[in-house]
Amino acid sequence: MSTADDQSVGMDYLESFPRKFLRVYFPLGLIIFFLLFPFYWMVVATFKPDAEMYDYEKYNPFWIVNPTIEHIKKLLVETDYPLWMWNTVIVSVSSTFISLFASVCAAYAIERLRYKGSRYVGLAIFLGYLVPPSILFIPLAAIVFQLGLFDGNLALILTYPTFLIPFCTWLLMGYFRTIPYELEECALIDGATRLQILVKITLPLSLPGVISAGIFAFTLSWNEFIYALTFISSSENKTIPVGAITELVSGDVYHWGALMAAALIGSVPVVILYSFFVEYYVSAMTGAVKE
């Protein structure tokens, strides 16, 4: 151990608990509270009976006295929630894979193939990402109607890449830019094609970027609302964000228990996938650094 490390270890006694509490534990506690409280509220509202939910004078709004699963039963039996879940998974996975494939090809062509005007093409893609979906859904709606894709998963699978591809391409361009050109030049001298270089050299080195782009693309597809509301009308073809709002709200009556159950169950697959991909992302980052 070096002298600097010995000094840092020896100075730990000066870091008193009150100071450490104010500088570390208290800010972390506030962050954790504000991040996890919405999920705690969803859990409470999901398993709380209607009598406890609306009678704040008799029952504590932040606790459950008599838990129930009636809201979950109503969601799974009286609505098409299983179909909403299946539609959301199909649309999110399909649009994510399509967007990643197109983004990898576009980012590689912009950053690794040297041609005049590549920077302007990258800038145009970035500007396309800045266009809000609330403006694009009007012309896209006309195209969807003309192609006969309305009220189907294919309408969402083909329209979601319009805002996923610019974002993923812009993200991957930064990762591809960090790869040394000498690696590709050596591969070209050895007779490798551009496709072989992309698959065997560029993608393994930029795996953390691909995983990050996939995580964000999947999340944006899972939570998208405007396109799904515009292009889908039948209940059995809706996704979770649209189905929960349109089917569980009757006029001015909000079925809060079923709504929170829909949000809670819909967030569980995303949390599981996030935990898996975050661990894989960290391992990929570690491997890239070691290499």
C-alpha cells in the first residue's frame, strides 16, 4: 500500500458520524425516498380496499389495514389486461430490434466510413431526434390509414422507429467514434470485409453502447402513449399505457385500485429486464476496459 493510501486510511477518524450523516446518508436517504415513494404508493393503492382508500379520516392513507386482491382480479378478469401486456411486449421488442439494427448500420456508416458530408448527416439525424412525436403523429396517421395498418400492432412496430432510430443512432455514434481506426485498417489489410469488421470488431467493442441504446429504446417503446392512442382503437389491441387510461376511467370516475394495479404489474417486467441488462452492462463495461 502506498503512502497516500496510508494517510487516507489514517485520516478516517476525522470523519465524524454527524458529518458523514449530513454529507452522505441524509442526501442518499432523500433520493431513495423520492425515487421509491411512487412505487410504494402503487403497492398500497393496489392492495387497499375502496373503503380504506376513500376514508382518510378513519384509515391511514399510507398504510393498509385489510389488504385485498380484488383490484388485481378486476384488472385481470374484467379487462383485456393480459392482451395489453402481450401487445406491449410484442411492440416493444420488435421496434427495439428494428431500431437497433438500423441504428448500428447508420452509426457505423456515419462514423467509420470516411466520406464527404458525413458530419452533416449525423447532425441531420440528431435534429430529427429533436422533433417531438406530437408533431409527427399527424402525417404518420395519414400514412398508417393509407397502408391499411390502423388498429394493429404493425402500425406501432413500424412507427416507433421514427423516434427510436435517431436517438439510438446519435448514442451509438459516440461509441463508434472512440474505436481506433487502426483496428479496422489492420482488418482490411488481412482481407476482412466491412460486414465482418462491423460484426467481429466494432460491435464487441461498442457492446455497452448497444446495450444502453437497447435499454432506452425498449423503455421508450414500453411507455409510449401518443402513437398507441392514435393508431389503436379496439380494446384487445391496446398497449398498457393506453388501455389502463381508456378502459379504467369511466367519465369522471377513476378506478384507482385497478389503475395502480395496472401500473404496478406493468412495471414489474421492466424492472426485471432493467436489473438483468444493468448487470450485463456493467460486466460489458468492465470487459471493454480490461481489453
